[in-house]
Amino acid sequence: MRNTVGRVIQTLPEAEPVWGVTSLDNHLYVFRGKRSEEIKVYDIDDSYRLQRCLSVPGRGAVQDMVACGHNRCIYVSDKSHIHRVAVAGDVITKWPVNDESTNFLSLTVTHNVLVTCCEVRKIKEFTTDGESIREIVLPQDVYSPLHTVQLSSGELIVCHGKGDDPLHRVCLVGSDGQVVKSYGGPPGAGSQQMRVPVHMAVDGNDFIFVADQNNLTVFLLSPTLTYVREVVSREQLKGKPVRMSLDVHRRRLYVADIEWKGGKYTAGRVTVVNV
């Protein structure tokens, strides 16, 4: 692994805040504005030119988005449902999460959908057709779980902590939800401290990219949750990093960072970083 921060190679134009970013094949998918009904599709190989839009009508405020190459679709979450949008844009289905919560998304190694339900401290797994596979209840000290990713070994990594929560950590959890190992502790800006580790991405070697929202940085952890290096510095971002997607083949990290002004999120962009 390299010891330097990544190199910014492109920045999409600033506009509405970005609440979902993901990539598939030669396209980048971006959801701007919580109430928008369109996913903007950019051509990666043509300097990120806007190519078309996918319509996602009838959904609530967007929470997250993830692409699945195996099932050729995009999953979009709001606070109560998962919406499955075919890449071709002609088929949209949805199913309930059955918990009103902040729901962030990722995929398992078997192409199922992992949903992290923040307020109720649950991880839920669904098939691409919305069939419930399992539900994991996290312990009380996993405050405000925000995002879960799965390693190639099948192990689950959860990041948690926001606001005044006493612990802000990245945790390896067992099948029973109990914490096996963790990185982090009380919130802060010091060594091994985070302030809202909000979103993650995993590469082909199980190294974990972590977006530290309020410290305005993205850093890398090893598969055993040891610190490796900073990947994106606060100097490379204009706002808070809130969502990420990793293009493993191109080694490009897509970071959605948004500005906070006057008590609300006012603008956002996507920064493309070569990692």
C-alpha cells in the first residue's frame, strides 16, 4: 500500500447536496438532493460527462445508494424502503425495511443487500427481491450504527457514533452482533479518534476506507482494524465527506462531500480520488 494521500483527478460540478454515489461498469451514479426523483448517470470514460437520468418516483428522503453488477441494478434507500432500479431504467421495485430509521446500504459477498438501521441498532440482510435473510441486533454500546460492510471472509465491519455519543468506532462484529474488535473510542481529533465515522468502502484485499465526517478526512484501516494512512485530506475536500464508493478495478474512490451553512446542508460535489 502507498504511504501518501490519494490524488484528486476530477471534481464533479458543485450543486445540490449528494446523498448517494456509486459506480458500475463505465458509469458513475449520483443522487443529488434528498427529494430528487432522479439518479444522474455520468460517463466515467468521457471526463464524467452527464449522460442520462434514471427516474426513481415515489420514494422518501434518500439515505444511500449502492450498485450491484451481478443483478444489474441500483439500490436506493429511504427511511422505510429499499428501491431496486434496473440499470436499464425500465424496472423499479421496492420493499419495506420494517423499521423507520436512517438506512445506509452495502452489498454482501453473495450480492445480497445489507441495511444498517441506525435508530434501532440493527443490521438487516435482504435478497435482491426483498426477501429477509437475517437480522442482527447490535449491543447498547454500539451507539448510532451508520454503515456496515462485509469482508471477503464474511465478517462484518460496522462504523458507529454521531453527535454526543460517547464512542465513535469502527468495529468487527460477530454473527451475534457482539463487538469482537474495534478501532476508535471517545470522539475527537487525536490519534485513533474519529468524529462521526459515517461511511465505508472495502477493496479487494479487505482494506477498509473510512469517511470521518466531522474530521473532514478519509483514512484507511487494515483488515485487522489497524491504521494504515490518510487517503483523502481535509485540504482536498470542500465540505464534510458523507458517502463513498470505491471502483476497485480503476482504484478510484468517489467521495461525496457536502457543505454545512446556516444550520443546513447547502451544496455538494463528488471528488474523484486515485487511491
